[in-house]
Amino acid sequence: MRLSDDRISHIAHLIADGIWRDDLIDFTKEKQALISIKEIISNYLSVEDHADTVARHTIQSLSKDVPEGSREWDILYRKYFEEELAKKNF
């Protein structure tokens, strides 16, 4: 699922505010911290998008036709999706 830059920015601010409020980290450079949080979110979403593409392609390439939305498709999708995330150490 792709998120807009505004949504990613909003989530990054929520994370930074929560970390600061819970006194887990004192940011010396808040702007740099927000940039790093945004990069981490974007990178994760990129890996997730890739895993989604691979899982869908793998299901489509099966010799047996598995209709999307079926229970079997959901099980296969989750399996291939999680395998791809594991390859990326997520």
C-alpha cells in the first residue's frame, strides 16, 4: 500500500512526538530525526510493495488457477508474502 508523502510525514511526526513524550530519546536535531524516520517508513513500504508483487506473481504463475479472494489464494498469498519479507530480514 502506497502512502502519500503527507501521510508518511504525519506518521513520522507522531512517532517522533511519542518517542520524545515517553522520554526515550532526546533529539539534538529534530529535523534530521524526522528525515530518518520518514526514510525508514518509506523503505519498509518499498519492501512490502515488492513482497506483494512477488507473492501475486508467484500465485499467477502456478499451473493451477487460484482465484483471487478465495481462501486458497489468501493462504498462498500470506505464505509467499511472508517468505519474501523473510528474505529481506523483515
